[in-house]
Amino acid sequence: MAEQLRGKLVVERIAADLAPRIEALGRADVVPTLAIVRMGERPDDLSYERTAKKRAESLGIAVRSVVLDEFAPQEALEAALHEVNHDPSVHGCLLFRPLPAFIDDARACEVLDPRKDIDGITLASLAAVFTDGHAGFPPSTAAACIEMLEHYGVPLEGRRVVVVGRSLVVGKPVSMMLLRRNASVTICHSRSNDLAGICRAADVVICATGRARAFGADFFSPGQTVLDVGINFDTHGNLCGDVDFDQVEPIVGAITPVPGGIGTVTTSMTMAHTVAAAERALAARDGE
Ligand code: NDP
């Protein structure tokens, strides 16, 4: 039986770390505030917004929803982001993606002030992830993977870590963050040969592909730590990860469940980044 790396304990620890920092901001009359910008009423967006609001409220973080029509033009979205940039009471901004196909995603992301980019969508934030710099923040999901590994004391230095998936949201940034922690990182994708063999030889496997239960017993070996980033629905509409939990859990040393794993921690990382952005804004204001 593998150890289950549950997100709940990590979430509780992050909340305990944030509480005194949010109190200190309050003494300076600052309420950390997150703007959620979305286009339309996609059920996934609404569900994540509800979760984020609940988590934020429990911590003392304010959330403001900026809602545009699903057919709003690029200019309207960019104007909303400019407004967020210029509002000193907003510290972080989460832009729900994917955006509608007629929106130029890259152009929209670049409008956001990197200081308010708490989910690593601007080029400045991503450059910081790749160069060990300090602008912006890494994508929350990539940060959640690292937080999970560190919370449970999974050693990284010198260890073989395989990341399956190379998106800018998860695969690439988490790989760079692992490299910074001196792991030996292999990045795999849909064209990788002998993916199962590469995964079996790793100490840690991170699956971020969006393929429901595609990673079965033949991808894993005893003693491994497995992070399942996938949030998928199977053919019966059940929420599941990329890893076939029932097959894999008896084999490996430790595994994150879905739900209750990385996704839970991701929301907390968004909150932690918002608090850090508020602290940086206060320090900049005091330094003026
Ligand atoms: P993308 O679709 O952007 O990227 C998927 C990656 O997986 C690509 O690099 C693709 O390879 C690779 N891939 C797809 N199929 C296979 C395969 N059969 N074998 C090996 N590699 C494969 O997805 P995201 O990175 O945005 O998200 C990945 C998963 O993580 C999704 O399930 C998503 O819902 C979930 N997610 C979870 C979050 C959380 O908070 N837990 C937050 C964000 C995402 P190639 O590049 O060759 O096409």
C-alpha cells in the first residue's frame, strides 16, 4: 500500500503560514485581493471560482470577479486587464483560460502587470521561472507540485524525476523548478519512445497529460513517488487523474489521489501568491 500524499495537510499548513502574514497586512490596512477575470459562464470556470472564493474567504483574502460576455472582443478583455493593473487595491489576477478561440491569448496575457501575475502567465513570470529570477510567480499548479514534494519530504537532489507533459502551465515550469532543486529531470510528451520504460526507471514521476487513467501498472515500479496532476472525467463522468490509481497504488511508495491531491494545493498556491504580491506591493509603497 502506497502512502497517500493528500493535499489537505499541505493546505492546512499553508493556511497556518499565511494567517500571521495576512494579519500583518491588515495592520497596514491592506486586504490581499485577488481579481478573477473570466469570459462567459463556463461550468469549469464557475466551479473553480466558487472553490477559490471559499478558500479565499476562509483565509481573509478578498476576491473580486470581473466577468465579461463570452463574445466580448479582445479590446474589452484588455481594457479589463488594464483596469486590474491600475487598481492599487488589487494585488493578484487570475485570468481563466482557455479563452474563446477568437481571442489572441498571448496578447491578452502580456497586458497583465507581471507584479499581479500570480499564475505565471506573462512572459516575464515564465522567464523568471527559467532563469531563477524573481519577477511575478510560477504557475500555481507547478508550484503546487513542488510544495507537495517538499511538504512530504520527498528528496529531489540528484534524483531522477520524469515529468510527462510539456505545457507552459505545468510540464515545462515544474521541470525548471525541479532542476533548480538539483533533480535530474527528463521531460516526456506524446512523441516520447518507451514512455513506460522511462517512467519505470525514475524515482519520482509527475503525470500532467490530461489522459484519463492512461498510466497503468506497467509505467511504475516499487518505491516511486507519483504526482498525478491530471483532472479528467472518465467515460462515466467520474473525476479521475492521469494515473490508474487502483492499479498503481499497490505498486508505488507514495501517490497523490485525484481528487484531493495536487488540485487542492493549487488553489492554496494561488492564495499564497496573492498574499506575497500584496506584501511586495506594500513594501514597494513603503519604499517610495
Ligand atoms: P496540455 O494539453 O496543454 O498538455 C498536455 C501534455 O501532455 C502535452 O505536452 C502532451 O504532449 C502530453 N501528452 C498528451 N498525451 C500524452 C500521452 N499519451 N503520452 C505522453 N504525453 C502526452 O495540458 P495541461 O498541461 O494544461 O494539463 C495537463 C493535465 O493537468 C490536464 O488533465 C489538466 O486538467 C490538468 N491540470 C490540473 C491542474 C491542477 O490544479 N491540478 C491545473 C492545470 C491543469 P505534446 O506536447 O507532445 O502534445
